[in-house]
Amino acid sequence: MSRVWRRRILLVFAALALVVLLARQIAWFATEWLWFSELGYRQVFLIQVFAKVLVGLVVAVIFFFLIWLNLIIALRLMPWRSLYRYPPGILGRFLYWAETGFRWSLALIALAFAVSAGIAAARKWESALLFWFAQPSGEKDPLFFKDISFYLFRLPFFRFLLNYGISALLISLFVTAALYGASAAADLVLRGRFPPTLKGQVRALIAYATPKIRRHLLTLAAILLLAFAAHYRLAMFELLYGKVGDEAVWGAGFTDVKIRLPSVWVLMMTFLLGALLVFFNLYRRTPAAAGIVLISVFCLAWLTGSLLPRLYQRFVVKPNEVDMEKPYLAHSIKMTRIAYGLYGDRFVSANYPYQAQFTEDIAERYQSLLGSVRLWDYRWLKKVIEQVQSIRPYYQFNDVDIDRYRINGVYRQVMLSARELNTDRLRVAGGQTWLNRHLRYTHGYGVVVAPVNEVEAEGLPVLWVKDIPPRSQVKGLEVKRPEIYFGELTTDYVVVRTGYEEFDYPIGAREWATCRYQGKGGIPVGSFFRRLAFALRFADPYLFLSGYITSESRILFRRLIRERLAAVAPFLVYDDDPYLVIDGGRLFWMCDAYTTSQLFPYSEPITIEWTEAGRIRKLSANYIRNSVKAVVDAYHGTTTFYIADPSDPIIQTYSKVFPGLFRPLEEMPLGLRRHIRYPVRLFQIQAERLRLYHIDDPEQFYSREDLWDIAQEDIEGTLQQMEPYYVMMTIPSTGPKTQRGNQDYEFALILPMTPMGKPNLVSLLVARCDLENYGQMVALEMPRGEPIFGPALVDARIKADPYISQQMTLWGQQGSQVRWGNLLVIPLDSSVLYVKPLFLVAEQTQIPELKRVVVATHGKVRMAETLPKALALLTTETSPQTVPPVVAEQPPAPPTPTPTVTTDLVARLDELEQIIVQTEESARRGDWSQFGAGLQRLRQRIQDLKKEVGADGRTESTAPLASP
């Protein structure tokens, strides 16, 4: 066999070996291409791949060129290397091989640096595309008067280029100098003239620095000085981010503008001057004094840029901080509000015409609204649904979503939960097989829908949509396509249209219905190479070997909603809680997506946390917009992105980068558009910012005299921040109200706020969700002249109420656990109503039952079996101790002895009532220390009473007590 044929065979084997080594990477790329093509986003995939390859390749080439060019120049500028005379024999041959290999090793060193830099730079592909397609924002920063798009898109790209350029120059200078030094040392050793002392070694090496070598190294140093000058030019704009120490302003404050900015100018000019001196020194030696002066100027500028600003801030600005920082505080307030979408028509502050009385007139006027108050707490409803609607162990309800629908012409608030399939719950004995997980059990089935306020006689929720197959009891909520192939628990890939029967839903104890997937989703996987590619991607040989997979089979993967969305548009941050929507008899998932940035000038940053793949991730950002509403069809897997905030320059730029990916919100089907909600995550972030940034005046902002806090409520005995909650409500004093048939209310997200360190209510933050006013935030501010009980105070009053406390004690003795739902604060034009449901969990069933509803205003607390009855008690002057409680319908129980009244119990109740009166008086005076002490005394007396009542197993009361 000739040498040519041997080389060809070796090349073929090498190519095959390379293909085998890269088989999984090739399979991944091929299957990604098929997946994006199936979704209709092939162009999105190509743009991302092209951008990554181009950015990585350009940076790698620049790195390799700079490093390799300088190494080649260094080899040619070392004359002593051509004078080598290797000794004869093995030693000479070894040295020759070392010399030749050394040259190749230099190329490998340059290539290693280039590849590493290219891989790292490829991750910054977005910066290059955003720079190229940058769209203006229309807003300018208040210091340099540049459009905000410069900071969001151009400045990051300039910094990216400069950082990699400086890195390439530093590596080139270091490697080149190392080559010169190592070669000179080797020459000294070979010639036997290597000095024994360190001082002599340094002198000997310096002697090798010929004028050409010196010019080479000085040229690199001069270019590096120019790069550092460019760094300080960019650093001027970066003064608009962050703050130093305890400075009052986020962004450039007085010290930054008056001291740091001039210092940065001096540093930039110093490096420019240094570069010119180095270039001048290439052919003419400048006096040493010039270098000394340059170094002195640099040190002086560095000191003025670091030490002087701190001294100036501490001894000049700090004593006069309010006056000196006032204009910069105004910049920070304005720009932070813009960054978080709290400006212009997006955020409205209104005085709430509060009155403490809840009258029959208010109850009658808002009868329809009160008929849609949410009583079911999502945590307890989920437990009920899991108990009564799971049907089989492998079905799971991941969470409960709150939405609104028009039912028989009435705007109603409902709660929905999808019945998803969790293959991890298949029976262990024979259930966890490959066929079951990937071919048979492929989808969840149906949804459960419950009105937020309806209760059956035994305390369970009324279910409008339930069972398998789903049965709807109301028009408009029919589910014609109940299969859920894409959801929040669909982690496995599945293969459909196979020769193996696909499980649809259970019929009896041992029977089930089968189905064949008729959707648009999935990738055909019947061919040899596709089966091989997917088997390699998922490291699953059964995909390749199974005989059930036919030419019609299709594979569905990335079925998790957030994973699916993130694969298409990884540059967005996705909400933790996608929610289910019923439209036209089909099921859709809607998910909010956010654009974020850390580069908005004068904006205070916040840390955003979210869960991804079971891990908590954190992101620091000082700009956020809910710019995208994403929709995923639960059956077909169709994935669509809609622009919800056209004013966001980031999403407008991405829409230019990826034409066809984003659609206008108007193109979303109207049935889905009616179910867009203001996201809880964004609302929480904005509420956190409004704790301070609701203040407009810089002096008040500086003093923090009106700092807010998120209201707290008692959850299982612990005070915790309230979660935002959706309600039906009216919003006064913000323009004309929206009419919906006979209703004069809307769907909104609400969160109570209190003054920092105080429990009284100061404001209600409201985010409007309906299409007519979507996205507007309203701060309903309470009158400042009188203390208004906040949620924590009302919670304490509810649980300290003698009548409610007696009921709780009795229920606890009868083997039931009392569980409270969320406390809702509902504004009603001028009054504020508090609603808190009470649940009982029986030890035998562990099913929560809604047994009582507690309502409260500033001065009253009432409890009854239903909300209308509780409101009726609230509008009367009847004392709760004299009202016989409503007994829930129950099967006949064995007769129990009726408790008797004792004089001691009456005295104890009088004492409790007196403590309550004193505590209320302390709250009216604003004496919160006495208020806290009163609450502590009240709790202690109630605990003592409970212990005494439980001592002999008897309860004393003024009326027969209701049983659960």
C-alpha cells in the first residue's frame, strides 16, 4: 500500500473518530434545528447561532493574531537564536527537536488563549446584536444628556470590546516579555555564562534588550496605555451607576460630579500623555524627568480620584448633604421611577376618602362586588382539590391560579387548577418503566374551576368544572380539549402516535380510555437518523431500539412552560407562575416575561429572585419591564410571544434583532387578551421601590420621614409580609369608571402598605388588570390625620375577640384544627372592609372546610357562617356575644350537656372587653407602646382562659356554641 493511500485511510479514521467524539454535540445541534423549525422559529435559532459563532470567532481571531504576531516578531528580533551551534550526537538532536517544537508550542499557546477568549466572548452575543440594532428610548440622562439607549446598548458593547482588547494586549505583552526573558536565559545557559547572583542575572538579561526589542515592548506598552485612557473615558459614564459607601444618591452625586469626574478626566489625559511619551521614546530617549513627572501626575490623579472624594464627601458634603445633594436626589427619584415603570400615566396617587363606618347603604350599593369577594385561600383550596379531584395518584395539581370570567353575563372571579400528570407518582411496582413514562402516560387531563366565594353545605368548594372527563356546570367554561401535553410538571419527553396504546384517562378501577395524539406539536422521529440523533441527545438507547416507534411517530420534548419559553428567548426573565386560561373550549398557558438591565442611570438596583430547575437564582437589576406576554397551547405546544409594553426600548430592540418573534398585543385573540393579569412578581418589586420612592420632594426623601413598609399579617402565629392578591374592586378618583353590564368594578391586584415601624394602614397599592386600564398603578393614600387599623392590628383584634376565641377553643377540643385564610383588605369607595375566612381541618379526613367568615372594620369584628350574614351583623349594633351562632348542617350527633354560665366567666369576659377598649384608645392616641402592651395582656388572658376551660373538659358561655 502506497504512502498516499495510508494517509488517506488515516484521515478517514481520524474523521470517523472525531465524529464519534462529537456525536452528542452534532445530535444536539441537529435536534435543536428540528425543534426550532417545528415551532416556526428557525430564523431565531440561526440568528443566535450565527451571533455566537461570529462574536466568538472574531474575538478568537483577534486574540490569536495579536499573540501569535508578537511571538513571531519576538522570534525574529532575537539575533542570538541564529548563532546556535548544537553539539553532535543525541544531545544536539534533542536540542534541535526542542527548538522546532518550541516554535509549534508558541502557536499552541496563542491558540489556547484565543479559543478560551472566543468561548467566553460567545456568551456575550446579545451585546453585539443590541448594539447593532439599538432603538432610542426617548429619555435622556440628566448629566450627560445622552439617550438612555446609549447606556442600555452602546456602553455595554464598548466596555465588552475594551475589556477583551485590554486582555489581549496584556497577554501579548506578558507572553512576549516572557519569551524574550526565557530565550535570553536559555542562551546564557547554553553558552555557560549564566551569572550566579540575582543581580548579575538581571543585568545579563537586560543586556539582551536590543533597541528593536525595546521598541517592540514599548509599542505594546503604549497601545496598552491608550486602552487604559479609553477605559477612563467609559468610566465617566459609569459614574451614573451605583454609589460609594453611605452616599445619599444612587448615581452621580455632588462628589461624583465635582471631584470624581474631573479626576477621571485627569487620569484619562495622563494615560494619553504617557502613551505619547512612550511613542516618542521609541526613537529618542526622553529625559528621565519626563517619566518621573508622568508617574507623579498619575499618582496625584489616582489619589484625587480615590482619597480626595472620600475626604470631600465626609467633611464637606456630609455636613451639608441635604442642600448639596438636592438636585441629584431629584435625578435619582425621577430616573428610578422611570426605570421601574412608576411614572406618568403608569402611576397615579389619589387621596382615599376614608370613613370608618360600614353602613347598610354601602353594603347595598356594592352588593354585586361583595358577591365576588374571594373567600377560598389558594393554599387550602389546593388541598381540597388534591383530596377530592386527583382521581388517581399519578395526577397532581401544581398550584391554583386566580382569574376572572364572564359567567352568564356577570363578571366573576374564579380559581383554576390544572390536573397534570406526574410520572414520578406512577406505582413503583411495574409503573416506572420506559414504556409508561415515555409512550403510554403522556399527558394530564382536564382542569378544576371553582368560584372564589361559593361553599357547599359541608364547607367544601362549589366546583363549576370537575371530574374526568371534565364536566362544566356553567356556560362558557366548557373544556373540549382537556389533554395537557405541555404544563408545569411535564418534565419527560414523550413519543406519540406509536404502536403502543396511549393512556387518556381512567374509566373504572382497572380500565382506562386510550387516545392517539392529533395535535400539531412534536417532531417526526420515524427515520433512522432522527431516532439515532434523539437517542444520542437524551442518552436513551430505547428511543433507537424500540419497535413501537413507527414512521408516523412524533417526539415532544421541552414540555415545561418556562423551559420551552427560555429555549426560544433566553434573554428574557420568566415569571415563576404561569397560569391556565380556558378559551374556546381549549386550554392555554400564559406566562409573563420581563426585560431587565443593570445599566439604567441614576436608578437604585434591586435583587430579583426566581426558581429555575429547582434552584433559586438571583439577578441584580435597576430596570425592569413586563414587556412580553407569552402563550403556550397546552395541547399543540404552539408558543407565541406578544409585546405588552411597546414603550420598552429593550423589547423594541430585540424585536429588530429577531424579526417575526414578537407580535403586537392586539394580535392576541381577544378571548385570551381578556385574561392578561398584572404580574405579582413585578408588583412586588414596584411595591418595594415605592416604600421610599413614592416621595417626590428631595428633602423629605432624604429624611425618610414618610417611609412605607409592606403590611404584615398573622400566618400560623407568625407575622409575615402580605402577598399581593387579586380582587374585584372599584377605584375612586382616577377618572371615569368602567361599566361591565350591571357591574361597576374591575379585576385588580392589591397590596396594603403601612408606615415604617407602625401597624396602621397608610396606603393601598392597586394595579389594574382589565384591558381598558391595564398596567396602571394607583396608590390610594389614607388620610394622615387619624390612625387607621392595618392588617396586623385587625388580625390581632379578630383573634382576640372573645366570641371568636370561644369558638376556636371548642373546635380544638372536638378534634379539629383551626386554619385561617389570607386577610383581604377591600376598599369600597370610602370604606375599608377586612375579610378573613376560617377553615376547619378534621383529623380523620384532613380536608379543609370553609366554616366561617370574619369581617371587620375599624371598630367592629363579626363572624358568621357566610359573608352576607357576617356583613348583616356588621351593619347592626348587635353585640357578638348575644348573637346565637349559625350551626352548620351536620348529621345528628349524640346529645352533649349544655354548658352553664358562671359568674367567674362573665367577670373574665368583662376584663377582656375592658382591655380591648384600653388598647383601642391607645391606638387612637398613637401610643403604640401601650398598644403593644395591651395586645400582650390580651393574649395572656386568653391563654389563661383556654387553659382553665380545658382543665375539666367544660366550656362556659352565654349561648350554646356551634360545632364544626
